Amino acid sequence: MLNQKQQDADELVKAARNAAKAAYCPYSNYPVGAALRLRDGRIVTGCNIENASYGLCNCAERTAIFKAVSEGGRAFTALAVCGGKERPAYPCGACRQVIAEFCPSDMPVYIAPLEGGDIAATTVAELLPLTFSL
Ligand code: THU
């Protein structure tokens, strides 16, 4: 990765790992954190929030995106998702669709475990090719 991109990835991964500390996941015991970079430089974070009625669980990525959009954010430049130990968490199908709704197809998405390990870089289009849109 280029130096500035690497710096952005490192900062977002740090923010996502920190956000995972707030995860409410008593059912899965699987904390996930997400950090979204806004074009103005701000970072909005999210964590997974579970419910005894399992279908109501909300993933970290959607928490971050919904927080940002609800505060007027619309222009996003990068996203980091951190979860899992040896095998990092990649966004689920529902989150990929929500990411594709709000983020440009060439936007970088950084994936890393909760601690240590490498940061993998992918894009919105790679996560959800042939995206449905109206
Ligand atoms: N989860 C996320 O927050 N993001 C993902 O990309 C995958 C899964 C959460 C949902 C649930 O709280 C827990 O991880 C286990 O599935």
C-alpha cells in the first residue's frame, strides 16, 4: 500500500479495534468493530449490537454507516472492519449491500483481526460485484 493509504488503513483499523470494545455480543461472544472515514476527515465508528431475538442483531458495519448517515454524512472514502482472531471477519451479505448503497464501488475496505495480523485491502466492488441498484 502507498504510504498515505497505509497510514489511513492503520488509523482506521485502530479505531475499528477500539470500537469493538463497545460490542454488545453476549450471544455470540464475537465482537466486531468498524470505522468509516468521511471525506472531511472525520471517523465514525460502530460495533455489533445483538439481541435475545437473534434476527435483530446489527453488525458493526451497519451501525457505523447508519450512525454516519443519520448525522448527515454522505461522502465516505474508506472503511475498516475488525473482528475474529486468526481468521478475520469479512462483511456479511447484508452489510455488503448496505456498504454498496452508500460507498463508491472503488472505495477501499480494510479487513483485520481484532489483534495483530495483516491488514487485507479490498474494495466495495470486490465485496459485492454486479450490485443491485434501482
Ligand atoms: N458481525 C458483524 O458485526 N459484522 C460482520 O461483518 C459479520 C458478523 C457480527 C454479527 C453478530 O453479532 C456476530 O458478529 C456473530 O455473527
